[in-house]
Amino acid sequence: MNFLAAYIMKGRMQAMIVASSLALLSLVLPPASIVSSASVALVTLRRGGYEGFYVLICACLSAALLGFFLFGSFQFALLYGLMLWLPIWFISIVLRRNKHLSVAIEIAVIIGIIAVIGFYVYVSDPALMWQAVLEGMVKPMLANDSDMPVDDIKQSIQIFSHYMTGGITAGAIYGLLFGLFLARMWQAALYNPGGFREEYLTLKVRPKVALVSVFVLMMAWFMSGDIAEIFWNITIIFIVLYTFIGTAILHAAFSTLKMKRFLVPMLYVTLIMIPHAIAVVIIVGITDVWVDLRSKFSNKVRTE
């Protein structure tokens, strides 16, 4: 996809066209939103916040215009563009100035935490709202299949509704960071070959951030009621952080082995095909804060 990155960097118009058109395409094909946000991030990372904001605003206006002709309304496309591009534009500025990918991930997590807290402030009973949404989604399936265990499904909906806020926010943060990673990869491919790999494989969680995540988990465990529910949803956001860190550590570890050409791709295939494997990745990410697994793998390679 380097050809697309090169096209985006040709000028403002090209970046705006890619961002706005792919944003609308993402309404039908959700992964397109990652490439759309990456186009804004790439311009911001390379040319600065002002240039990235210019492209962002022009892309929003373009998306609104396309939305008006396609759907008869410009408000939704405009708001969707702002929600899609503003967070990644801000994080790209942070990454451009700080130059540490780990800090950018932490900022994304903070945005997610603010979003969760803000949602609980804005909505009086989020669990009840999500329960109504989930029941509306499964109602057609229950009507078409009378053999489905209705009571078990309703019980599952009641349980999941308490954690949907954190789950959906975490999904949005994953998409945001995938877009940022793609933009950083494009930037390295065009201007600093090999730079992204080195940056990615050295991802770490700072001890202070780890202590905050432990505090959040303890509060979720020992508190009760709405307070516990909020902290459990925030805990889900921290899972995003440890997923990226753990994956980077395992990638770095497998890269030191003789079968790295097979093991590294298998790592990502496993995470896609077997989502439960993410639990192992999260444990690795958490453990590394206290044990520094990456250095142990490096030391083992040197002694062999």
C-alpha cells in the first residue's frame, strides 16, 4: 500500500480525496476507516499539526458534501469525519513531538477512559440502554429460530450490557491505533526504511502507567454498584494497551529464533483466528512491566 501513501503525500487535494472517500466507504466496509484515518495521520506526522488539520477540515467538508448528494444529509457525514479524524490527528501531533509510540498508545488509552467516564456522566443508565440495543439485535434471530435458548440469551445480554461501553470504546481505540500504526509504517517506508519495525519492537509500558492500571483493577474488584461497573469498563480499555505491548514483545522474541519467518506470521494469524489467544498476549504485556521479558530474550540469544 506504499503507492497509496505516496499518492497522499503528493498534496492536500490527494490526501483529502483519500480520507473523505474512504470514510464514506467505511460505512459499508468498516476496515476502510483505518486507511482513511491513516491518511490524516500521515500528513500530520510528516508535515505537522497545521497541515494535518487543514486536510482534516477539508476532508470533513468534502465528506459532508458527498453525504448530502448520496444520502440527502450532510450532518452525519460531517460528525462521522470529525469523530474519525480528530483523535488520530491529536495523537499524531503527540507522536510527532514525543517520538515514542508507547506514549501515543497511552494517550489513546486516556482518550478511551475519558470517553467511558463521559458516557456514564451523559447516560443515566448505560447498562439498561445497551440491554435494549442488544435485545433489539437478537429479536429477529429469536423470532426465526424457536429452538434457541431464550432464557440463556437474555441472561447473557443482561451480563454483557454492563460492559458494552468499555467494549465498544476499546474497539474504537483499536481502530484508532491501527490507523496510527499504518500511518507510521507508511512514513517509515517513504522516509525512514526499517524505522517503524525498530520502534514497534521496543514498545514498553511505563511503571507509572502499570500502577494506574493495577489501581483501576483493584477498584473494580473491591468496589460495588455503578462505581465498580465504571472501573471494570476502564479496565477493558487498559486491555488495549497490554495487547499491543504483549504482541510487540512476542514479535521481538520470535524474531530471535531460527524459525522466525514462520513464527512471526503465525503469531498474527493466531491472534486473528483464535481471539482467546489475546489473553496470553495480555499476560505477557503485564508481566513485562515487572520482569522485562524482552531483555531476557536478548540475553538468551547472546549466550547461545
